[in-house]
Amino acid sequence: MNPTQTDKSAALRRAIIRVWPDYFSWPEIQRERCRLQRSREDDFRIRQAVVLLLFGHETRTKEKLDAFLDSFDDAQYLLLNSTMLPLQGIGVDSFFLNESLPDDKTLLDFETLGKYARDDHQFQEQARQQDDSNYVIRPYRGDLSQSWARLHIDGAFHYASLNTQAGYLQDALDEVGSDRIDVLIPHEYVDGPNNGKREGKGFIYDKRIDAQGIEGQLEELQHRYYAYMHKRYEDLFNLFDKTAPRCVYLREQKQSHTEDPHMNFVFSDKTALDAVRFRYFMGDCRLLAGNNRELETQLNHEHRSALAFLDESHRDIMDHFDPTVVTLRKKRKIILADGKLKDLL
């Protein structure tokens, strides 16, 4: 029998009292800061208690708890995450941004999604400049790489993805392009000689493409499409930065393999990011809700243009491209941390 909302609330309440006995006598502002600034040890003890109460499984170390959680299916994760959300989130929707933050910051340090996006943009750009002294830091235009979140929508738990309009369209182009390339040049990924070998604290990810002898043509098609997507992203980003009406598109995502509730939040530009507060996330998004038909029209246009580009590029490559003329491109070795390789095998 699936636990009810009352069962989940009771389990979390008991877990919290186990760690902070006086918690429910504190003012809300103190409770909120305690939740968001909880130590790793307190977080472990609360999750440990919740897992015992909901799943009847006792764990005594963080390592054993993580190993148990790794065995969960989608339904079990949904139960755990929906139970834990009131501990992790803030505001009227218990909004939780499932992204890494520096140890000295919490979501309370950012009033709006725009302030978070600016801070993350600055961090990412400075990191790129540290890696490459010649890198020129780009101005902020409303950069928001796809971020993951959890929240309550009308009281019901939802997973969520947050993206800019340009980023959302680029992700759609990546998906439709990948499917078309697989049709134009069927291929599969096979294990390379070093796949799964340990190096340092991780494992080498070494997959090779098998395209029945036309790997060179496939690589050229992929390279051209990547350049196409990058240019299209930049053009759309600049266009929306200058002309987009401030709005948020709310698109419920249909999951083919799971029943997890999922909402896509697509922000037109930086003015939309600035207008959405974490404490009132859903309400602010609804005030800015755009017409999904407009976004659907854009998606269809970008799809048609991308497919036309791929079909023409494929014809040109098959007719004129010489795969024996090797284009020098930087090779990268991918090392995955322990426990991550199995997700890709």
C-alpha cells in the first residue's frame, strides 16, 4: 500500500525531531535557515530515519544508505523525494533547486532566479578563464543552463526542468538531429579497448562508433550539425535577449517510461528570470505564463529547418566528402567517477 501524504508528513516530522528535538517550537525563519544550512551529518541522520520509516530498511553508515538508494526504482525515488521536499525547499511551493551551490550559499542568498543565474554565469565564466587565460568573459544575457528542480504545484509534488527559450529550442534540436542522423547513417556505440579500465579514482569511458565503414562521413555530419546548433543557439539567444516579451512557458512533460510528474519551465529572456522569486515560484511563473502555441510554432519551424540542413549536408558529404583527409580535432579522455560508469553501460 502506498503511503498517504499524512504518512509521509508524519515520517518526516519524526525524522526531524530525532535530529532537532525542539525544531517545531522555533520561529519559521529559524527553521528555514536550519533546514537549508543543515550539516552533512544531520542530513544523513534525517534521510536514515525517513528510509527506515518508509521502507523498513535500517542503515548505519552513509555508504550503506547510498548503496540502498542506488537500488531504487522510479516509484521509490518519487516516494523518497516527495517526502523530503518540505525539508529541502523554500517558500509557498517548497521550491528546491537540485543543483550544486557553494558551501557558504543557500537558495536564501538569491531572491530571484535571475540573481541565481547571474551568479552562476559569473562563476562559470571565471572558471573558463582560469582554464584558458585567453578566454574573454562573455556578458550576461540571461544564461541559464538546464537546471533541475522539485516543487509543489497546487500541493502536488513535481519534478521540474528550468531552461531559457533558446536553450529549450537547442535541446529539441539536439534530440531531433540525433534521431535523423541515426536514420541517415545508422550506427551504434561499441566498447573501445580501454572502456571500463580504472584510471586514478575513476574509470575510463571509451566507446567507439561503428557505422559499417563510413565512420568518417558520420563524424563529419555530426560535426557540421554541432556547428549548426551552436550558431542557431547564439542567434536565438541574441534575438530573444533583444525582442522577447517577458514570459514563462509552462509545459507539462509526458514521460514515456515513468509516471513521474514533470513540468518544464521555459523562460523567454533575462527579464523573465528576474521576475520570478524562489519563495513564490509557481505564482510568479503563472503571472508571466505565455501561450504554448507560440513556443510550439517555434519548435516546428526549428525542426523543419534542422532536418532540411541535415538532409542537404548528408547529400553533400556522401557525394563530395573525402574521409581519408583527416581533420585534426582535439581528442579528450573521459574519466568517470566510481559508480557512474555503470549508468552508461
